[in-house]
Amino acid sequence: CQKDEGNTQESISENPAVSETVVSEDEESETDTDNGNSEEEEFAKELAEMQIVEEEGVRDNALFSDFLDGKITALTYETNESWYCEDFYKEVSVKYHKLYGAQFLSGDVNGDGAKELLMLLYYRPGDGDLYVFHEENGSLKAWEVFEDFMWDRYGGYYLHENGMIEGHSGYGVGHSFYRYTDAGELQTLLWDYYTNSRIEGGDRYDNTLYIYENNVVVRQIDTAYTVEEGSEELVYVVGSKELQDEINSIVQELDESSPVVREIHKAHWED
């Protein structure tokens, strides 16, 4: 996993060669794919072709650097197995039948003041899972995978100074907020879902806010209103203006919870 360090926007380096695996003729026949290559050969090809980006400063932590260079392992989240960086690559390759690229960053995602290693693995351009590695007693431990972290290239994710992750999208989900616990569990805090549709004589706007505790919805607020064509008057058909104001207030409070916010995803992968 050794890569040249550079700016997130600009540095895309070649990945390392993969050691050859010796298999018996029986094993080789069992692992042959339709095009005549074994699964290991297909994975090696993906590694050779994948794009890799490292944010400047991610290797300031020697433990992160050693992990990226394949010198040390990290414990997996559910099974506590010791995996090298390439093993996490392979998990994505097997799960999605393709490993497209990787992006490495660092940031504090639980608000304890210490940075975690963030590894965003892409299985399609614009679509990827987020792996988080926490330093604990001189070793790395993987936290719960944020699956489909990037599912829409037109969306964006932002890391708050207090560790909260905020998601934006132009397709239904207006806002979503998440946080990692100190034990590495990913928790959803809030999900704000809105849609608009064209109706006869105007437009309809629907908004539903889901509030979570321990990943369980504890409150749901629904509003819907229409706006006649040529008019600015809101006519509520579900809920009220007071409920809509409450939704906006809750979202705004979380959105402004930290004075420092940075975009996690900046490099948009092209086909």
C-alpha cells in the first residue's frame, strides 16, 4: 500500500506490485475466471490500475504510514483479525466485484482530540465505503465500516471539529448527521429527507425529519406544503409552519455545532 504523499487534489500515484501466489494445478483450475485469470490475478490487475490519493500530512503519524506501507496490520472491527492494508482492499474487491481507487485522509471522528486514519475505498467512480482506523495502545484498530459513504458524486460529506460527520445531497436526503462512538460504533444522529414534485397549478414540498438515539428513531416530524404557480404563499397540507420551523432549527443547530468544518471528499473520480 505504499504511495507517494501529496495533495489530495493532485497526487495520484501508481500502486505497488503484488507478490506472486503459487497455487497447485487443482487450485488454479478452481479459481480460474471466465477470462482465464485466477481471482488473485484479477485482484493484482485491479491493484495495478487503481487510483490512489493521499491527503498531505496523513503520514505525519508513523503508525498510519507503516500501515499504508504494508509493514503492520490493523484489527478488523467485528472479528478482531489482523489484516494488512491490502486485505481491506480485497474485501471491497470481493464484495463489489471491483476495486476502483482509494483516498487516504486523517481526522478526528469521535471528538477525543486524536486523529483517526480515514480510508475511502471506491468500488465505482463516486461510490465508496469509508474505513476508519483508530490508534489504541500503539496499534491500529478498524472501526465499523461506513458503507456507501459516497453514493452520489453530486453530494458531499463534511467533518466537524467535534467529530460529527455531516452529509449533504441534492437527491432527497437534505442533511444527515453521524458520529463514531469511542468503541468504534457508527451512530446516526439525524436524517432530514425532503422531496418536491410538480402538481397541477403549482408545486408540493414534503419534508420528514428522523431523530435517532442509539441508532433507533425516537422522533419523526412530517410536514408538507404547496405553492401555487405565480404565488409565494405556503399552504400546509401536512403539519404546520411551526413544525417546519422546528425542523429547520434542529438541522441548523447541528450544522453549526462546530466552528471548523472541512470537506472529507474532494477528489471526484472520473470514468
